[in-house]
Amino acid sequence: MRWIACLTGLTALSVPMAGVAQDRPLPVIDMHLHAVPAASQGPPPLAMCTQQEFPPGDAARPWSEVFGEHIRKPLCQDPIWSPETDEELMRRTLTILERRNIIGVASGPAEMVRRWDEASPDRIIRGLSFNLGRDAIPPEALRRMHERGELEVFGEVGNQYAGIGPSDSIFDPYLAVAEEIDVPVAIHIGTGPPGAPYLGFSRYRARFHSPLLLEEALLRHPRLRVYVMHAGWPMLDDLLALMWTHPNVYVDVGVIVYALPRAGFYRYLQRIVEAGFGKRVMFGSDQMVWPETIERSIVTIEEAPFLSEDQKRDILYNNAARFLRLGEAEIAKHHGR
């Protein structure tokens, strides 16, 4: 998810293998990872204060100034600072994936995703960042990329930033191809940066947070594998109605797992689980340019007092393995068996 409007060559990386299998942590699938340039959120370094309130706006000052100060002069005690180079961003991220035994669905520019995959092929599932307001990729290109092994998940689809809903007819040909070739679709529905229309995303609207905007697309494409990124925050009732009506819809918890104060995130997740949808919630970090948010996000799930150990494993791995239709051999490999 692109949070901040920009204010202004990777080298191959060999990540050392983890220790013997029994020493590895239980596997995690991160359904919302980004392989992007270090400057994709603005000139680095930028700070991320996790699980903190964002500053209030003031009509006397442009929101871009207020928010800019927040990410350059953070007030929290333990900010995560973004890397200053593409190589450092890749290295720090892949090191965390290896240390925590994480497999990530990485979206971003196709060439950058390819380089990350080549650097750590056992850790990367190839996604594709896409926005109809920005990208000129025709629908049939998805089929060709998939045939070449370059596309395993279509997303993150960021049409929301262009003011285009997921059921808009202009997007329908892409969904038709994804359904036909059985490639999962990851759609940005929900939170962008606070004050997005005032940070350069002039077509971003709060009403596009509603997961119900996906409904007509689901009815037109009943075999589509799709997940709602950011769990459609904060439109909880809309999300629950969609999941009840369309049993094939999954969600990830990207960005809200670390950007919201923990109590607020826990209340949102708990309602989803208590409504009976715990088997369709998947872990996602949405780390963007802050690699260490991945581990902080995992800890937030691991420490959720309302989740059983089985429910935590479902969110961190099992649900995504089912959604992605991983085979027994691949699952065994992730567990070091």
C-alpha cells in the first residue's frame, strides 16, 4: 500500500539459510509484503511509530506539513526508521523473513519483485502492484505473466487511490482473466495514509473503505479467489455482511495490525473472529519501507489475549496456506519436515 505521495539498481542478495529444522520458528505467511524502492514513500529516512495515535490536523496548516513532521521528527520512543537504499531495504526485509521463517506475497514493480525473488526464492511469492489510474498493463498481460511464472498473486490492486471501485466495469476484464487462470486477487479496500486526499491522492475517498463495493464483482465472478486487504477497516459491519454473504472472501490484517493503537486493532479483529470468520483471516504486515514492522505485527497476533493458540496459527499460517492452495510437500517444507 502506497501511503505517502513522493516528495521528490538492486544487487543480488544471498540470505543465509536458517539453522537446522527443529530450531526454526513455526512458519508465517505474510500476505501483504512489498518489494518497493526505498524512496517509494518519500525521500528516506522516514519514521514509523507503531501502534500510536496520529497527530490531529489544524486547518491553519496544510496536512502535508503536519504529517511530514510526524514521519521525520517522530515523538515516539522507538520509531522504525526506513532504509536509505533499495539494497538495504531488501536486505533488512529478507533477513527478517529468514529469521522468522516467513514466506511473503510481495507486490511492487514487476522487475523489483523479480529481483527479490531471485535473492530469496524460498521466501517470496510473486505479486504485482497495480493501479488502473497509473498502470497501462492490459488484462491479457496477466495471463502471459502467469504462464512465465512471474505472477502468483494479482495485487496489491490499488485502484482505490484512483477513485475506482473493485466492481467498476473498467476493472472487470482483469478480474475475468484472474478468475480464468485461477490467480488470487489482493484488493486494497480500507485504510490509506491518514488524510490521503491532502497528500496527493486527490481521488481517494472515505466511502471506498466499504468492502460492500466488492459485491457485484464477486457475483459476476463466483470462482474468483479474492482477499480484502486491511480487512476493510474501519467498516466492520460492511465487512461482516460481505463475509457472511460471500463465503469465498478472505481478509488480511495489513497495516492496521501495527498502525492502529493495539486496543483498537484488537477490538476490530476480535469482532471478526467472534462472528465466526477466524478461518478466513490471514496475516499481512504491509511493511512498505519499514521492515521491522513485520516482527512487531507478528508479536501483536501472538499476544492477542482473545485468540487461542490454534486461532493464532490459523491467522499466521494455516488460513493462507489453504487460500493459496499449498500442497502437502510445500507445507511440510515450511515446517522443516
